[in-house]
Amino acid sequence: MTTTRFAPSPTGYIHVGNLRTALMNFLIARKAGGEFILRIDDTDPERSKEEYVDAIKQDLEWLGLTWDRVERQSLRLEQYEAAAEKLRGMGRFYEVFETPTELDLKRKKQLNMGNPPVYDRAGLALSEAEKDALRAERGGYWRFKLDQERIEWNDGIIGDVSIDAASVSDPVLIRADGQVLYTLASVVDDTEMGVTNVVRGADHVTNTATQIQIIEALGGKVPQFAHHSLLTGPQGEALSKRLGVLALRDLREQGVEPMALLSFMARLGSSDPLELRTEMADLIDGFDISHFGTAPTKFDVADLFPLTAKYLHAQPFAAVADDIAALGVPAAQAEAFWNAVCENIETRKDLAAWWLLIREGAEPVIDAEDKEFIAEAMALLPAGELTGESWGAWTAAVKEATGRKGRGLFMPLRKALTGMEHGPDMGALLPLLQVIKARG
Ligand code: GLU
């Protein structure tokens, strides 16, 4: 069975960068009829916050990225301890004592000598007596001893990867205070939860190399890994600093529609064309991870709005009825309102401005040369209930009386009634205009 997981740390909100990871893992599981796990990576008690756990769930629910079960790393510390014991017993763990400053100094020296800044394994050379003394003085932490051979895997996006373990520092898996670090916890979870496919960002490629050795040492099955390229801004600039404003809740706040966002993210950076999907099933069907490329992927939040508009324009009234009711549009006019304005909104939020215009009327825009024309036209407005036919009848009468036609006839009327040069079809809008309806 195919099992994937999305494994956010609850230290912030989900943004477009990790949405990509979540979506790809979700789509792979759903396409295979497998299982999608939401794994909360909360082993760091200082940085993990419950409010972010809730927020992550809300954001995924908003998008319809449903999970089959939730796992929390903070509830699995015993399993990690057992794995650590096993690795210690196998001689794959060793205790080290360098402070961050000492490590930094070592790295600088190595770089000055033109060598790669790889941990020198000084901890391995310490005698028991030296270790006892250091432990008493500053406490020790634990590294995993990599086998210094090439680590290879066939990546679902990058293709064949080969990394020389000698060029990678032995990863720290347990901190001095006993806290298990992400790499060990993740490997234990992936192994014990039967995770078959792991998609994550290209910033994890080196982690993957070390994780493969740890999985093998623990006797686990190495999942199929795939590393997607990182997103950049529209000019290719690093997105990391701006991710704070690209949180899913900000996009939701700005009116981006879930299916527009998902359709976009499911194709961004792939050789498949961008297609707006209105159904999740179609998104799942049309997804193929092997079509994604390794080049950094440009992301421009502005691209989400035309797609959101396109999505909305195709929605039936039922899909927006609640939003329209919430604006206070009377039920009898709600559907006519939607039909009149649906092509003229970019997000649902724009409905409010159209309703305001209909209810309150607009500040008329009347050019000096149109003053008389508008006065004459207003006097000709059909009496009684305005209907879908009224605009046609009215403009025909105005044309007859004034001799105007085409743009010279229609545009001044539109501007007088809406204050704008563009907008909904006037035939549909006219019967809704409350100000006109209330005329004496
Ligand atoms: N919590 C890790 C992160 O957010 C998970 C990485 C992984 O998918 O293994 O980077």
C-alpha cells in the first residue's frame, strides 16, 4: 500500500512553499488509493505551539487536503529512545562534546585550508576518562556514524543521486538535554509507519542521504524519495523572506479560491500545462510527479487571481449563495444579482462592492456634454417594475428621442448609473438598481 505523509513542524503557518509538499504527498496517496498521514513534527517543545497545530489543520481543511490520521512525534519519544538504544548497541552512535563556537572554529579552519567543512569525528578518539570529564563539564550529545561510502538513490524528481558520505558531517541525532532531533524521529516514523513515498523540498537532499543510512541501520525499508525544487519569487529571488506573507491564511484572506490555488500548485514547475480543475478527483487523476523539473520554480502570487476569477465565473449560484446572503442581498434578488455580477468579480470579496453599488447607487459620472442627454434619458425610464427587458426598451426609446446610438448612447447611461465605464451587463443590472427602483 502507498503511504505518504506531510510532516510540518508546528512553529508557524503553512505557506505556499510547504503547501507544495503537502499537496504532492496528498495527491500521490490519493492517486494510489493509499494513505495520507498528517505528522506533526513537534519534538521541539520550545518552538512548537498548539495554536499552529490547529492552524495547520484548518488550512489543510480549507483546501480539502484531508488526512487519514494524525501522528504526533511528541507522543512517540519512547520509540525514538528505543531506536537510539539500538543504534548505540550497534556502535553507530558516538558521543561528542564540541560547543557551537568550537565547531564554528573547526569549520573556518577547514575552509581556510581549502577543505570541506565536515565534522572531524574528534569525539571518536576520546578516552572514557576524557568523556567523563567533558560530560561533567558541559554534557555530551550524540552523532550517527555514517559509513563513508557513496549513498545512492533514484529520486522521483531529480533522477539518480549519488552522495559521498565522506563529504557529509555525521548528523547529530540527540541533543545534550536528551531531545531527539528531527532526523532520527523522522526516520523512525517513516520506518514504523510504513511510509512508502516521501516528497519534500530540495533543501532536504543531504538529509535524505544520511537518513537512508539510518533507515538501513535500523533494518527499515527505504521509501521512494522525491525532492521538489524550491520556489523563488517572480524575479528568481529567494522566497524564504517573503514566505511570512504567503501563508495560506493570507491568501484565503485575500480571496484566493482553494481549487484555484491547488490547480496552480499541482502544475507549477511541471511540464504539464496549467489547467483549472474544479474537482479534486480531476486534480488527482492529472498528477504525475515524474513531470516535475529540478530548476527553481518561480512563484508569483498575482497568478492566483485570474485563476480564482476563472473559477468563480464558472460557479453556479448555489456555490456562492451563502456569501451573497451574508451581504444582506434579499433572497428574491440573490440569484439575479449573481448572474449580473459574476463575470465582474475577481474574488468573492468583490461581491460586496457590487452590492453596495446596487443598494446605495453610485456617484454618477456625467460629462458636461451629456448633461442634457442624461436628463432626457432619465425622464424616459420605463414606469413600473424594471425587468430584464427594461434596458432594451429604455435605450430604444432614448435612441428614438435623442438620435444617439452605439457607444454615445450606452456609455453615458452606464457612467451615470454606475459611475464606471466597465461593469456588468446593463440589462441584468438595471432591474437590480435599488436607487432607480425607489424613484418617485
Ligand atoms: N518537519 C520537517 C520539515 O518541515 C519534515 C521534513 C520531511 O518531510 O521529512 O522540514
